[in-house]
Amino acid sequence: MSRDLESTYRALADLDRPCYISRSGGRITAGNEPLPGAALLAVAPPLPPEKLGSPQFTRRHGLRYPYMAGSMAGGIASTRLVAALAKAGCLASFGAAGLDPHRIEAAVSELSQKLGELPYAANLIHSPQLPRRERETIDVYLRHRVRCIEASAFLSLSPELVRYRLSGLRTDPAAGVHAEHRLIAKVSRAEIAALFLSPAPEAVVTELLAAGAVTAEQARLARNVPMADDITVEADSGGHTDRRPLAVLVPQMLRLRDQAAIPGWPHPVRIGAAGSIGTPQAVHAAFALGAEYVVTGSVNQACVEAGTSPAVKGLLAQAGPTDCTMAPAADMFEAGAEVQVLSKGTLFAQRAALLSRLYRRFDSIEAIPQSEMDRLRTQVFQRDLDRAWDDTAAYLRDHDPTGLERAEADPRHRMALLFRSYLGLSSRWATSGSEDRLGDYQIWCGPAMGAFNLWARSTFLEPLENRRVADIAEHLLLGAAFHSRVTQLRFAGVRIPPACAEYRPSPLPEAVAAA
């Protein structure tokens, strides 16, 4: 890059100072100080990344930046990842989904000891088939005074979610009511967002009050408090996703939020953006749409601190923007729900699709033709199906005895549970790095991962050993602020040379790049 271009880039990238565009003697220059005697063409004010998004979001959660890392299930969003972002002034949610209560309790206890008063969140995934699991998870969160949860996959407001929200309500002499328990809801549909924008359902509140789970004062206060402090709008993300465009969802949810304001509640519910956010341009675009904070997911899965295997991180680091596909979901297999997964380097999606086709065509395992049974034995389960069912039944005996009883009376349900066992184990094989099941890894991944890899190429963020979650957050935010300034100047009629118009982290050292 020429000296003039480098000087222009440095002026744009110095986000703590204004950027002045001037003309002098037929030459246009960029600098952080006014050029004496020059004609001033445009000014971009200072824009440190702390100024992005909503100050109410950062203030409410005690953060420096309007940035959050979403919960990746099975502990992939690990305590190490959560702690690293908390210390960097960001929010992260521990990936509690799919973990038993003992492991969740150990995790939040560790975070409490490590972080003290630093903020963090923990996930609660809706489990309508296992209400006991929700109850036990909320018990853990209340026992360890977890002040913020990220609620995901909810289709209705469960009593346990309402119990968590209400049990933190108290009268505040200044504001009228204070919600000590913060709730961030992750949604992709307006009708679900509407539930979280509204107060807790009266019938559920009455039920909790009768059971002694909340006080009369908390039940009264609940009438004027929305269920959520923040709503994360989830677009084309890894895992469960409707793959809807962010540019449609965010404005829709902002309008819905503004129409659903609760009289007497002084804090508008904030709207955040998630899905396909893996580059500074994407972060900038989310804020430009009106998002008050951003949430990243897929890009964090390849980080040093992520609780998944080195093999998975290696596959993710090689992914391109189109190297993901949809596959049947383990938790809602019978309903035909799907999750977005990595397609490059694993055969999981094809094998899971085979299970879905067979479930749709046949009423029992015994009805499946022998040729397909052979495929199941050799390619999918890699063992005799009777042995696979014995292991599945043993798990259900401990975790879902009602489901096991139904399977013994319903051959189709038995087939569904057997097929779901493969779908569930495939994500665990990926997390643990099971070497003999590499082709079966289920790796939740959206297009943001490939976009990040392209952007990080030839920079210090390209090698896996350099991908630390706080560094990625910092450079995504710095880049978003940079691109916001570039956009401001473009709207003012300034043509920014392409060589200066994209934020770039530090390059790889020459010796490393050559190797």
C-alpha cells in the first residue's frame, strides 16, 4: 500500500479521534487534525466501539461493549469462554443445554468463584418433554444466584421460566419495581417475541403463587413487567434456525417492541441481532438496522476457549460460507425440525437425512427393508441395531422412563427414539473428539463461520491457536466502528479508496505466512 493510502487508513482507524477529509491544492487527504488552509469536505466524529449499540444494554448488564456470545449447547460455550469475555467487558452465556443439572451446577459455581461481580449468563433451553429438567436447572440458577439467563427454543412460557423472572422482582422506591433476574430471550418469530414483550401469563402466576413459588408481592408486580429485558433476533444461525434474513427480522421486531410497550415500565425491551454475524461488516450492518447489541455464535466455536474438540475446530477453520446444510434435529425429530450443521468434512447430514426418510416411510424398525437395515447397521449405528436399542433403553430408563414405557407399546415411537439416539450421540462425539466417529460429527454451524474465515485469512486470527474469543470480539467491534465511519463519509459524498475501506487485523508474520 502506498504511503498516502496507508495514511488514509490510519486516519480512519483512529477511532478515538475525528477523521477530517480535506482538499488542498487539488489533493484530497484524510487526517485526525484539521489541515490548515485546506477546504474541509467532510468529518467523521470519534466512534470508539463502546459507543456502538445501546448504552442501556451495557449499563443494565454491567458491560463495556454491546456484545454477547450466545450459548452453544453441551458446554461448547464453556466456563473458560464465558470468563474470558466477562473479563473483556462482554457478556457470554454458558452452554447449559443438554447437560445434566450436576454439571450445570459445577459450571455456575466455578463462574461465580472466578468472576465475582463480573456479569455472565447461563442458558435455559425449553424442554417441554422434560419439565423436570427445566425445574432442576432453574433450581440450580436460583441456588447459585445466577442473575441473567438466556432463554432459547421457547414456544410458550413455561412455569419454570416465569418462576425465575418473578422470584427476582422487588419494589423499588425510585422506579416502582426492580427485576433482579435479567432474562434475554432468543427468538426468530414475532408471535414468540410477543410473549416475552408481555407480562407473565396470569394463569401461570396464579399457579406459582398457589404453590408458594412466588410471593404475593411478586405476583402483583409481575403485571407491569415484561418477561424479557432483551430479545435476541436470531436469523441464519447454526443449530436451530428458520434461516430468515436479519434485514427483515430486526426492523419487524423493533416495530413490535415499540407497539407492545407496557405502561409504567420505564425500560423498553432491547432488541439484539444474531445469525450470520462473523465479520465487522455484518456487525456494522446489524447496528445500522437498529440492533441494540449483537450476538455471535458459530465463530466462537473454533476459539481456543470453546469446549469442543480440536478436530471440530480444525474442520470449522476450513469452512467456507456455503459449507453448511440442514439436517434433522434430535430434540424435535418426530416433528420434522431441522438444525443447520457443517457439511464439509463430515457425513452426518446425509446419514441423519436417511433416518428421517425411513421414519417417514415406515411404521416400525421391523418394517424397514433388509437393504436399508444393512445401511443402518454398517453406516449409521456401526453395530447391530438390537445392541443400539439396548443402550438407548438403558439411557431412557434413567432419564425418561415414561418415554421408554411408550416405546414398548408403540413400535413407531421406539424407532424414533432409536434414531434420535444417533442424532444425540453425534454431537457428543464431535465435542469429545471421538476418533472412530469422525464421519458422524454433528457440528452446529452457520454461514458466519465461513465468512469469518475469509476475513481472517492472512491475519493473525487465521491460525487456530490465535483465535481467542476476546480478541475476536475486539476486532469485530473495532471493525464495525471503522466501517460505520467509512459509511458516514460515503454518505457525505467522499470516495474511499478500496485499499483503505476494509478494516484489517494485524497481518500474519511473514515467516508464518510463508510456511
